[in-house]
Amino acid sequence: MQTSEFSTQLQNKINELKARRTSMQLGSVSFDSKLLLAPMAGICTPPFRMLMEDLGAGGTVSELISVHGINYDNKKTHDMLKVDEREKNIGIQLFGEDPDAFAKAAIVAQRQNPKFIDINMGCPVRKVVAKGGGSAMMKEIETLGPFFRKVKAAIDVPLTIKIRMGWDAEDINADKIEHIAKEEGVEWVAIHGRTRAQQYTGLSNWEYIEWLAQNTKLPLIGNGDLHQPHQVAKRLKQTNCDALMIARGCLRNPFIFLESLQDESETYNSLFKGSEYFEVIERLYQYTNETYTQERARLVQLRKLIVWFAAGFPGCAKFRGEMFKSKTLEDTMNNAQKYFMGLGDSYKKINYDEIFMSSGHG
Ligand SMILES: Cc1cc2nc3c(=O)[nH]c(=O)nc-3n(C[C@H](O)[C@H](O)[C@H](O)COP(=O)(O)O)c2cc1C
């Protein structure tokens, strides 16, 4: 499929920033940037993943996908597995508590040609944890060696894991898990610096992440609360981690993977104005239409992202209200055009003190 072009001005700006990326190697896998898009359920679908790669993310991960859903041939789950042929740096993330079921599903997932297959070991959601999946896997670590071994033996692409620091403050065991993962040939570990008990409260513990990065043998990807370009830039410069993952930060600022590459001498003000946001929305609209056939699915996917992208621009609260009244795609795009194109030369200023999305699956 042919992707529509951005204006020359926007594309030049993107290219200039992309040229500042540092490519990296995580185990046997290479990426064009040290900044990767973290998995997000209901968000990291092909349209959003492709858009984030266009806007500088070095690689992406799918939302978490149930191994049982795959093995039971659930249509919705199989749809979630789909990877667009334009996606070259994608990992598929699976969740499930049973190693045989996991290995079987991983073989199916591999048919989509992902760059890696990732085990979700961080999801704190009760429904997932109650069955022994997600962050519950961090509780009984003696079962992990055979688990990793079984899945790894079933697939040809690298196996990776995404974890939290531990189950709770009394049981911080990411270091032990890293050790087991290393023994079993897992390619890298991504860590969200909270415990399961914390869910999304408090702050991601970067002191711990940096300590772990210094004390691991496997490549480590650090994650958590990297929401502002200047903060990401500072972390990139100082970190012992091999790479960083960004989740929520790119919802309010889809240009974060690029804006974080500014020099310290630069201001870290937003570099992109409303009309450029609208160009990005038009591309997302194209990807969404190519991915989903149902108008309802297109609308639901697109509208929430457009509303998040507006965060920090003047009048965004009023715009949000109007957007949720628009019932058709046409209305949605017309409203978005009117709003973003009408922003003129104003740049966004996000209020980072406001709590933004305090639940998720990892
Ligand atoms: C809406 C939402 C959905 C998420 N879904 C997943 C998921 O499917 N798999 C996963 O490993 N982590 C998931 N996460 C966790 C993120 O990948 C990330 O670890 C966490 O949000 C902390 O990073 P951040 O501060 O950059 O958002 C999700 C987070 C959010 C907010």
C-alpha cells in the first residue's frame, strides 16, 4: 500500500530530527533509534504503530494478545495479531500463564513475521493476574526457566520479556528474573520501574532501573514516566540502559520520539504546530481506513487519538467536548481540521502535573 506524503516542510523537519537518532543493537536485533514505542492495549494497533515509526520511534510492540484467544481461534484475537506489511520493526506481545499454550500461540504469532516475540510479565490487571499471567509471573520465579525454554524452543525469532520491578516492595526481584532470562537465551528485558502493587501510582523508580542496567548481562530497556522531551533527552544522555520505551508520552505528544532528540542548548519547546498535527492526523486516518473496514471501529480508534493529540493546545477542552459529539468519521475529520488548522502559530504546552491515564496492562 502507498502511504500518502507529508508536506515537504513537515517531512524535512522530520528527516532533520530523524538524522539525529542513534541506531542500536539489542542482542541480535537492530533498531534505528534508542527510543521505542511501548506496548499499549487498545492503542498500539497497526495504524498507531506505523504512525509512531513515521514519527521517529525505532521500533514498536503490539498490544498484549491472549495466547488462549489465539489457540481457541477467537476471530477478534486473530485480528489483533495482524501486522501491516509496512511494519518492519514490530514485536508481538503475548500473555498467558501456561507454557504449552504460550508456545503453541507463539508459533502462530510468528507467522506475522515480527522482529521479536515478547512475554507480558507486567500486566497488573486483576483478570489477567488471577489466572497467573502478566505480573503474576513475577511471583513464582522457579517456574520461569522452563517457561522461557519452552517458548524459545518453539520459535525462530528472538524472545523478549517486559517486566515490572517485582510483585511488591517486599519482593523486588527483577534482577533474579533477568538472570533466569539470560540463562534461557532471552534476548532482552524491558522494565517498567514500578511494582505490581503500585499499579500506576508513585513514580517509576529510575534509581532501580539504572542500578539494574549496570548489573545485568542482558540488554535492558528502561520504561516509565518519560513523558516530556527534555526529560527523555536527559535520560538518553545519562542512562546505563541500552534503550528507552515510551508509552503514555506519545499520546499527548506524537512527536516525542523526535522532539527528544533536540540538543541541550535547544529549548525543548514543541516544534510542531497545529497544521502539522493535522497532517499527522490525516495520515493516521489513512492507516485507520486501510486497517479497519467497519466505520465504527475506525471512528473509535481515530477519535480518541485525535483528542489526546490536542492536549496542551489552546481551547483543547472545548474541542474534546465537541469531538465526542461527532458521530461520523466525516464529522470527526471536519472538526479536527477546523480546530488544528485554526491554531495558527500557537504551539502546545502540556500540563504535566495533571495525572494522565493511570491504568494499563503493563
Ligand atoms: C492504556 C495503556 C495500556 C497498556 N497496555 C500494555 C500492554 O498491552 N502491554 C504491556 O506490556 N504494557 C502495557 N502498558 C504499560 C506501558 O507499556 C508502560 O509500561 C507504562 O505505561 C509505563 O510507561 P509510560 O510512563 O511511558 O506510560 C499499558 C499502559 C497504558 C497506559
